[in-house]
Amino acid sequence: MTRRFTVLSVCLASLLAAPALAQTPPPRPVLIDDSVSADEARLQATLNAEERRLAPQRAAFLPMFRTAYRQYPALPAGTLEALAYVQSRWLNLQPESASQDDAHNRMPAAWGVMGLYNGQGFADQVGEGARLLGVSAEQVRRDPQTNILAAAALLDAQVRSSPATVRAGAVSAEDMAAVLERYAGFSPEAATRSRVDDYARRSFAFDVLLAQDRGVNDRGIVVPERPIAWEQAFSVDDLIRLRAPMLRLDVANDRIEVDGYTVDPVTETLAPPSAKAATEVGIASTDYGPAIWTPASASNYGSSRSAAISAVTVHTTQGSYAGTISWFQNAAAGVSAHYVIRSSDGQVTQMVRHTDTAWHVRNQNSYTLGIEHEGWVDNSSWYTDAMYSASAALVRHFCASYSAISCASAYNGPASSGLNELAASVKIKGHQHFPGQSHTDPGINWNWGKYYGLINPGTPPAGGTTYLDRFESSVGRFTTSPTYSGSTVGIATTSTTTRDCTTQQSGSCSLRVLLKDNTAVSTDWQVRLLSGAGAPSSNANLTRATGKIGFWVWTGGSGVSVGVGIDDSDGTERSTSKAVPANTWTYVSWPLADSAQWSAWSGGDGTISAATVTLDAIWLYRANTAYDVNVYIDDVQVVD
């Protein structure tokens, strides 16, 4: 079958250098935010200290990646940086204990900045990498440069094992999808792989390519952005199973046909023909609609339950999303959880049915639902707004489904790094909070106050303001660059979105959007700055009746206008635009219930009709110019 994708995934033409206007605003004093609680302030101090500690380490990795590319020139630029992002968030992982019995979920340990496995049920990437380099396994585990070279050598060997790839000459990022699947390091023997393990490998490859497709520039982590032609990397059925964001499709119309497949105008992901069974592996969960169903091995959970569901356990995987999925599918693991959530975009995979007993919290399994969050407890980079929001939406679903679980009973206190048993009346809490445990996840970096607020959105903070993003510790939901969406025109792929802590309206930091002209066209700029990759499940719910969506904005260029897009039940509605004066902070807002403020962009009729909606994007507009334009955004919020 020939697939007719209308995908705008080709890089923009090479850019000519253009003079830049000096647009850095004058220094401003850091403001003290009196609305931040003591728990929030302590957590922020922890995050700031972590950032100061990690910054020089991450800077040191950059020349190491360059060295690896020089030694292995067949690898496409950006692959190693993206792989390190997916496996470790650029942290030189040194497990405290190599003993599988002591590890969280007894999952195989990952080593170094590239997160290489060393056996224990997965492949021995450390040993094989050491053999290829002619060095010791200990050096691969401990030394970051050697660890990066070992991963590069393993990838290069996989590239060369494919004669078709070698004959074709230059290896593309799309070619690397199959290479990454073979490299993933999950089941050590091909003969033991199951169909669901193949899904874990494919998910791993997808996550590495997704990091490149979006680009990353956050807290010293830099993954160069390069558009991925997804239809060249994966089959259409795989793109559906992976819930791949086909954001370069033209979604101006309500539905787009792709040889019998459609594109959902809200989630902008491919949907299968209605005849395709929703129970197929990777298609849908019957317990929670937004989740992908990928079952764990029947050896890793108990069929049925001995007690009624009455509590939720919050975990951190101490591993990657794809690695956790593969481990739960390994019959020898002896562990599982009901759900696994990806850090980068909040994708949710269900692995055990609610009616069955997952093995995740020792002697408390019989009555609990378990959620594993991708990441490591000592690296806050994993705890993204997309992950928090997706997890909170899942927990709200639990509260609506089980009368014994009250969202108001969620833990709402300080994060801690040890065991801290809480009363049985606290129904939504961490692994570390249950009796009889030995693991301390989700640990010191999990923001329980923020999580509580997302689980209980009807209880805004003092003053009637619910903050969606304040950019104090990360880029928040705005994890994608301004060039990511196919609806963005006029600007170059070199445009960036980064957190900036020299300019802010309040607090310590804001979101800096650097817009650079695409000199190949003379089109006026129309930029869709996506929130949570445009996926409604990755964003906080907004209640239409509560009032206005707004934010503070500063720009160094004249003629800039801004707006917002809201995901409604029947499509995406876009607000009217508001002009922003240059060189001053301006607050802009739009009432959600005022139909005159909104028009249809994808589906819908312009009126926000759903009681609950989500923020799709901030829109930026300007007449075409050859100059760079900086736009700073702060305190994205909903105000009563």
C-alpha cells in the first residue's frame, strides 16, 4: 500500500546570516514571590543546588560527543546527545549497588551518561562496548568519555551490520530507527523476544528520534533539533501504536485522510480505521482511554485481587520508559506496575489491568494501583510538567472510578529522601510512604504540592490564580522549539526556546523564545509555541467557568502580537491576538467563556463549549523581518 502522507518534514533552506538587534532588557532585581509555600521554597533551593552541580558536568560532555563523532563518522549528528538524553538526562549514572535485588523493581542497572546495561537480564552493553574499544568494563562504567565512545562503537557496529544501510552511503536519522531498535539492549537474545518486547524497542527508538525532532536546550542539555520524517522511520501501524505526534501534518481541516487512516484534530496523532480492534497490543487501554495497552508478562503480576482498590502508589522507575516496559515484559523480573509514564511528553502505557494485582509495593499490593514515572530520583530533569500533568489526569480518573480513593486525600507535604510512613488515610502517596518498604522513591525532587494542585484543580492557590508554568526550574510544558509545528511559518529552524534566569517578570526565571527569520521566504511570522507537544493529556485542565487564561510577555521587537490556542472537545479554538509594546512587561489574558474572544482553528466553531479544556499553544505573530526577535514569557496562569 502506498501511504500518502502530507508531512512537512523537510528542513528549511539554508539560512543567510542576518544582523541581530540588541534586545536584551536591562537588568532587573530578582523578586521574592510571597505566594510560594515553605515546601515549594525548600524544593526550589534543592533544584537550584542541583542545577549548579550538574551544569559543569553537562558542559564537559559536549566535547566528548564531538570526539565520538570524529571516531565514528557514520553516526548522524545529534544521535548520541539524544540517546544520552533518553537514557540518563545527561547524568553520569553510577548505581549505588550493582545488585539487582537491591535495585528498584530489581531492574538491571544502567551505567554512565549513555545508560549502558551490564547484563542482569538485559544485554551486556558495557562488556561488549569494552571489547570493541579494547578497554576494561570498569572504565566503560566509570569514565564518561569511554562510556560515550562505547555507545558510539555499539551503534556503529549495528549500522555496519546492515548491508543496505552501508551501501546507501550517508546514514539518515530515519535510518537510525532500526539501528536503535537493535541497539536498545533489552532482551539479550533475539530468540527470546516477544511482540511486546519489540514494542519496547520501537518505543526506545521513537523516544531518541523524538528528542531530535523537538530539540532540547534545557539546563545545559543540548540536543540539536532536526526534523524527522516519521513515515520513513516507522510503519503507519507503528506510528499509531506509539501515538506519534504527526505535528507536521496540515491540520487546518477537521479531518485528514491518509489512505483510510485519519488524524485526530485535537491530539494530532494518527488514528486507525474504525475496523481495527482497539484491544490490539499498543492500541488502547480499556481501563483508561488515553493510555497505550502493552501487557506485562503474566509471570510478573497476580491475576485478580484479594482486596478492593483503595490507594495509589507513586513510583520513580530508576530507569528509562522503554527499559521499564521491556523489564515488566521479562518473565524473570517478578515485578510490575499498572502504568508507566514517559518524562518527555507524558505518554502513558498501561501494563496490568486494574482488576489484577501488580507487584510494586511489597505487602501493600493487594489494594493499590501503581504508577511508575520514568527517571531517577536524584535528577529532577525527569520530573517534567508533561509527566506531572499526565500522571495527575490518570489519578483524577482513579478518584472518579473508585469511591475509596479521594483526590483530596493525596499527600500534600514536603518531599523527602528516605522512608516516611504516612497514615492509611493518605490514599495517594509515594512508595516511600507505605509501611514495610525499603525503597525511597519518588524522593527528594518530587513536587508534592504541585502534584496535589494538579490532582485537585478545583482548589486554586490563594488569590484565585492557578499557575500553569512559572519556568522556575525548567521550561515546563513548553518542551518543543517554536519551529516544531507545521502550522508555524516564516521563522527558521534555528529558532529556540530556553529557560532564562536573567530576565523575569516575577520569581527568578522566564521562558525566552528566540525567533530567527527564514530568509528563504518572505512570509509574515506566525508561530505556534506548543504546550506539551500539543497533546491535551500533557496539559493541566482549565475550567471554562473560572475566568481567564493569561501570561506576562516582554519583547525587544516592535510589531509583535500574541494569542493562545485552547483544545476544546471538538477541536482547537484560537484566541484573538493582542498587540504587545516593545521593551516592557505586558500582561495579556482572554476570558474562556467569551465566545467573541475565540475562533475555530482546527475543528469546532470558535466557541469554547467543553466545561474543561487544555492549553494547546501560545501564538506569536509579527511581520516578516530579517532581524532576530526575542520574546520572554512568564507566569502562564488561569485567573478567576
